[in-house]
Amino acid sequence: MAKILIVEDNDMNLDMLSRRLQRKGYETVSARDGQAGVEQALSDKPDLILMDMSLPVIDGWEATRQIKANPDTKTIPVVALTAHAMQSDRDKAMEAGCDEFYTKPIELPGLLEIIKKLLDG
């Protein structure tokens, strides 16, 4: 069972994503801000990270940079989750080290397709 770290500060989004992914057979862990997300990635070594970009403490871009800069976590795929759908937002996420970009509101079938693609390599 793949473990997914969800870094999301919105309780409703976090709860919805966690429950839906668990129903699909994934184990989920969570963090509510960017710094906690970096720490959780180091301690839990998830198989994939869903990273909200608008986070307190440190934003998702900086959290992703730190995760990708660490030899222990740099190979973990990171999917940027954001309500900002502009090409420049996608470019900024990819430059920070995200492996994929998905806009909110989240439609689970599309997100599951990205997760499966990244986990199956």
C-alpha cells in the first residue's frame, strides 16, 4: 500500500482527500503547513506528496525546494495542488521541483490518474 503525504492547511480539503484516497487503498499522513510537510516527508518517507502551494509558515514552493534538496527525500514525487491555474503558476511549481501540477477544485479521477502514473514510474 502506497503512503501519500497530504500537505494542506484547509481542514475540509484535507479530510476529503484523506478519506477518498484511503477508500482507494492508499495510506495517508498529513501536515498542515509547509514546515511540518518537510519534517513529515523526512520522518515518514512517503511514496508521494500532494503539496498545497498556499501554506502557512513556509509556502508549498519553498517546502518542495527543501524536500527536493535533501538526499533522503529528493526522489519522492511531489504533486503541486493549487487554485492558481495560470501557466506561470505551473512553471513556478515545476521550477521548485514539483513533478506534476493539479488545479483545484480537485476532481478525484484526474488526480488518481496522476498519482498512479507517478507511483508506477
